[in-house]
Amino acid sequence: MRWQKTITVVDAHAEGEIGRVVTGGVLFVPGATMHEKKDYLETRNDWLRRFLLFEPRGHVAASANLIMPPTQPEADVGVIIMESDNYLPMSGSNAICVTTVLLETGMIAISEPETRLVLETPGGLIPVTASCRDGKCERVTLTNVPAFVSHLASTLEVPDLGSVGVDVAYGGAFFVIVDAEALGFKIVPHEARNLAIVGERIKAAAQEQLPVAHPENPDIHDIIFTLFAGPFRGAGQPSRNAVVVTPGRLDRSPCGTGTTARLAVLRARGLLEVGDTLPHDSILDTRFLGTIVADTLVAGRPAVVTTISGRAWLTGIHQYGLDPADPFPEGYTLSDTWLA
């Protein structure tokens, strides 16, 4: 064996969504902040994302998280979040995977019944409380970045669909949110491929017709996801959702940032109050519990602070390497599974 690179990864999933955690093999990423480090990888050195997430080492339904020392003194660890098509400011499912991996591998010591830590993500600091028992991280509750609505009750013109009513909100990334039932979806497993195809079409239309920008970080200026929202039945009542991830697949989990964005919309509509919860279910019937814990402002704009609670499980420890003769050093994609 004659590898040029060796990357150590601990695999986990949060309520069904795969989040790989890179624990070894990457020594240094330039940048004074986690956002600058993300930008460096995204614009100048994207090999790690491609190496881990493209075939033959990866697949379209996986994400990867590079952990490193934080740049802010309040944080315990820094995290850069990589998906198959892009880098994210924040991801709830990945933060839950990272926390569980850090604790269950002993990288951060477990305190029972609760372990508290702070993750530094490109989108901001994420306080985390992990419920722990007998050496196991049983549940992670994170306080997400403030969430706000950019477009409420807007209309998109979508090819082959016509006029579609949407909301756009930020919950760690920008989401275009649509009524699943209005488009004929019940959010059940056999609809997954059609949800992905239609969701990418809606997102493309939203990117053209509904401009967005984070008022405190103008580098965050793209609608990244489509969220299909099931019926809302009131505070504390379960509601389904499906989030479409480019290049065309469903988030297997209930999506933490998507749950946060939906909470912001429901608060803006007066349908939820501070202290109310939303049990948010995925297409796999797994659940995140979202709670509005406070109203706040983001650059003078009404916003909410939320917590997201969910579980993760470790699934394996792997070492990925690069043979210098490999014809696909950064992997490849094909449209039979990647759709785009």
C-alpha cells in the first residue's frame, strides 16, 4: 500500500442523515475565523470535500465535517460543514453527529448527566447540551443561530408548476418553504425522487426571483434548500417535512436548520409563541424537536432563537487514502444517482 494521503473519519447518522466527522489527516486550514477557513476550502482548496463525498469513497447522501481548533475563545471546537454540492454556514444534523462523535470517541470528556460545549461553525457559535448516560450520548440539544424570514407569502413562477406560494427563511442557511399538500405530496418514502426533482426546480426559480442576503454576513446570499412542509396542526403537534439537498436528494433527517427556518415562519405568521414546540418529522418518521426560546433581532429584523433536539449513532471508523496511480484522485459523479 502506497498512499499519498490518509484521512481518518468517524461515521455517524443523526435521525437518518449521514454526517462523517474528519478526526485526522488534515493539519491546517488558513483563516482567522471559521467562516474564512470555510471560504478558503470552498474557493481555493476543495479537494477534501470531493475526496470524501464524491464516488468511489463517498455518495450523494453523505456530508462531512472537518473538526479543528476553534478561532474564538468561547468555543471548544471548530467545525467546517461540507455537503455533496457546497459548504454550509450551519447544519443541525451535522452538529448533532459531531457532538456525538466528539463525546463517544473520548475527544471531549463526557460529563453525566449532561455535557455542555460550544461549536464554532462558519455561521456562528452553537451552544450544545448533550444528555449522557453510561458513556453514551443519548440526545443532543443545540441552540441554533438566530432565524428570520426574508420573504413571507411570496409567489414563484416555476416551469411546469405555474404559480407556487412560498416563504423564504434563514435558519443557518436560506430555505424556500412550500406547502407539500398543495403540490400533491404527502411526504412518504415512495415520493422521494419526485420531491427531489420538483424541489430542485423550485429552488432554481427562487434563486432567480427572490434575492436574499444575511444582513450581518453578506457572503451568505444564496437559497440553498427547498423545504416541503406538511400540514401545521398547532403548537406541540407533529408535522412532517422533507428538505431537498442539491444535487437532488432528500435529507434523511428532519433537518435542523430547516426546522429552525420553519419555526421562524410560523412565528412570523403568529402561529407559534415563545416557548412553543414543533415536533418535526422526516420522510423516515424520525424526529427533531424544535422550540422557540426567545424573540430577538438580526440587524433590526425580527428573528427567533431556537433549540433543536435530536439523536445520533456512530456507524463506523474508516481510513480513506489516495493511491498515486488512482485515475480519480478527487472522485467523480454520474447523473444516474447525482441527478445533476
